[in-house]
Amino acid sequence: MRKLSAIILILIIPVFLAGAALAQEKKAAPGSIQETCFIMKDNPVNPKIYADYKGYRIYFCCTHCLAIFKQDQEKWFQEMIKAKMPMEKSPESKK
């Protein structure tokens, strides 16, 4: 019985490893998309809260951060560029 269990484990483990490898291939490369809010650094962005500025779509974690950005968009935009924050092109600029 132990031999059968060992054989089953030996056959199952590669299947799980292959599944994990395929799942990672589908993800975007780290740093290629904006995942965190630039204003509240560690907060994940909400894809429904964003601003389009100078051809880029910039995401925020909350409407408060969006309001802060809108108070001085150019300042925040330049800081994001200096910090090499990943930004995607806005839909209008992709056309």
C-alpha cells in the first residue's frame, strides 16, 4: 500500500508543478502593470478608480487618492515617471 501511495504522489506532483508554471506564464511580468496606488504606496489599486492623463491611465486605491491626484496632476505624474511607476496607455491613446 505504501508503494502505491508513493507512486501516486510521484505522478501527481509534476502535474501540480506544471499547473503552477502555466499559471505564472499567464500573469504579466512584475512591474509591467500598475498594481499599487502611487499616493498610498502599499494599497492595491481599484480598477474602477482611475484618471486618464497625458495618454496614460493611472489607477488609485480610493476616491480620496484620485482627488489628491487631480489637485496637482502634473506634479504627481512627474513623480510617477521619476519613480518608474508602470502606467498603461489610456484607451483613447491606443487608437
